[in-house]
Amino acid sequence: MNLEVIKRAAKVIKGGKFVVALTGAGISVESGIPAFRGSQGLWDRYDPFEYAHISSFYRNPEKVWNMLRELYDICLRAEPNPAHYALAKLEEAGILKAIITQNVDGLHQRAGSKEVIEFHGNGETLACVDCKQKFRITEVDYRNSVPRCSCGGLLKPDIVFFGEMIPHVALERSVELTKKSDVFLVIGTSAQVYPAGGLPVMAKERGSIVVEINLEPTPLTNTVTDVFISGKAGEVLPKLISLVLDN
Ligand code: OAD
């Protein structure tokens, strides 16, 4: 963790009038939820085209539910970490206006963040693919077999699979916030999945200053990022936010 770089980023955030954050799986790694890409990433063990594409879900729900079962068991036990709490604090202070998250774990809201746009949906609810009835994951027995509705239809988590559209409202609101931002924080995302990965580029094109926090450089780092902080989100963010909020 380079303190000089963090101080530079703190100065940028302090000067911002409309700060927006985009988060990805990396922010929840310290809560025990594995990221998708990189070593120990979920897509190392599960081919995303076999497990995360909407056509795979319909073709072989048993197989896809094997992965979902593992994910739910981890996510339902996970707690927010210091990175989630730091962003909630920045919003409470009136500085951070919104978080656009690609995560479906609900940890930002559990940490106290209010303005959270769930770009890829939320895994806490499921919908019957036939009659559209909604269920909470806690009222569904997903552990022993593929969960089904009383009408017999398959239950699908309210998350965006590859091949599905981004929820309309989330997409519109994210674009609006991105265009309005003057400081854009990019935290724990490989920025490889579109359209979410295009938001930092859009922010930059609109004159926003891009601050990126990641363990390693991403395709954004040498192209759109103005300040790159290398380190764990759960260590960098509390330090950064305390510098922003001090005096
Ligand atoms: P990825 O798994 O692609 O990227 C996670 C990023 O977090 C990587 O760049 C890591 O270097 C970084 N990282 C890991 N641990 C970190 C830590 N402790 N602190 C900071 N950074 C850390 O996850 P996303 O970019 O979120 O989509 O993936 C985007 C989408 O791809 C997901 O929403 C999901 C996936 O397929 C769907 O499910 C539709």
C-alpha cells in the first residue's frame, strides 16, 4: 500500500462534487466470496459458458444449480468487510452519491449503503421461469435438488446470466450517474465484462477523474485510470476514506 498514492487519491475525492463507485467481485473477496477471474477464481473451476450462460441454465439446470448451491452456501454466510463499510461511510458523509455494483451478494446494502444499483441483479430473490412468482432464497430448499415453484416451473435466481439483458432501470440509472460523476472509483473489477466494463471509459470521456483500486493492473489501468492504488480493497479503502473524512 503506497501512502503517497492514497493521499493523492484522497485529494481527488475531496475535490469531487459527484463521486460514484463501480465495484466488482474483488471487493467481496475479503468477505470470503471468490472472484470470477484470476487464480482461485470461480471460472477456473466452472467454465462460464457451461455454467453461467442462460441457455445452459435451461439446457441443464441440475448442473448449473450445482454451482449456484456452492455460491449460495458461501454468500449466505458472508459478512460485509471493511471495504464495504468504508464506502457506506463515504456515502453517509454526503460525498459518495452512488455505488454501481456488479456483485449479487447484497453486501453493500448490509454494510449500510443506500444508493446501490445492482447491475447484474441480486441473488437473494428467485423467480419462477414460468409463472414469474418470486421467492426469497431463505424460503427455498435448494440444497437437495433443483428448486421448483408450486406450478412446477424452474426457479432462477434474479441474477443476470451471460446472454441476458442488463435490467433496464439499472442500466439507465448507471449511465446517468456515470455521466454525472466528476470522480469515478473503480474497485475490485477486472472490467472485462460489458457493458459494466465500459462505464469507467464513459466516465473518463465525460471528464471524470478515474481512481482505481485493485490487486493488479487491469485493461483500464494504463488507458483510462488517473490514479491507480495497488492493494486489497479492505485495506486501502478504510485508509483512503479516513484521509478524505479527516479535517
Ligand atoms: P472478476 O473476477 O473478473 O475480477 C475481480 C477483480 O478483483 C480482479 O481484477 C482482481 O485482481 C481484483 N481483486 C481480487 N481480490 C481483490 C481485493 N481483495 N481487493 C481489490 N481487488 C481485488 O470480477 P468482476 O470484474 O466483478 O457477471 O466480474 C464481472 C462479472 O463477470 C461478474 O459480475 C460476473 C462475472 O461473470 C455475471 O455473473 C453476469
